[in-house]
Amino acid sequence: MGKQSLKQSIDNIHNLLQNEESIDTESIASLQKLMEDIHKILENSELNNEEIHKSLIDDLSSMARKFEATHPKVSESINILINGLSNFGL
């Protein structure tokens, strides 16, 4: 998955969050922060740090598990992003 595909996955998650009224605002804010962090990493190679990447993937995985039962589309989109990030080398 290339950089453009990763950005599309992030946009897809953002769109899903806007359309899901039953997600609490804290979860939305946390996930949006993660999406912003990914954007920053993709745009700035100086942020290319293994510890940052591991933390980011761990946080995304946690969010995917959190949404798995209640918002499966969001969870699936997060997992697609995780796989894309792994394939991209993050």
C-alpha cells in the first residue's frame, strides 16, 4: 500500500467517524489524533521512529478491538490501515 492509499484509508476512517453518531466523543478524538499522527509521519521522514510506529500500531489495534462488536465497519477500516502501515514499513 502506497502513501496515497494510506491517506485514502485515513480519509475513509474519518468519513466513517462522521457518520457514526453512537461513537463517544472521547473515542472519536483519540482516533482522530492517531490519524493526524499518521499523516505527520507520512509527510515527515524525520518522524520515522520505530518506537513511535510500534506505539501507533498498538494504539490502532486497541481501537480496532474496541469497535469490533459495536462498529464493525470502523474496526475493519482500522485493521486495513494497520495492514497498510505494516506493508509500508511502519
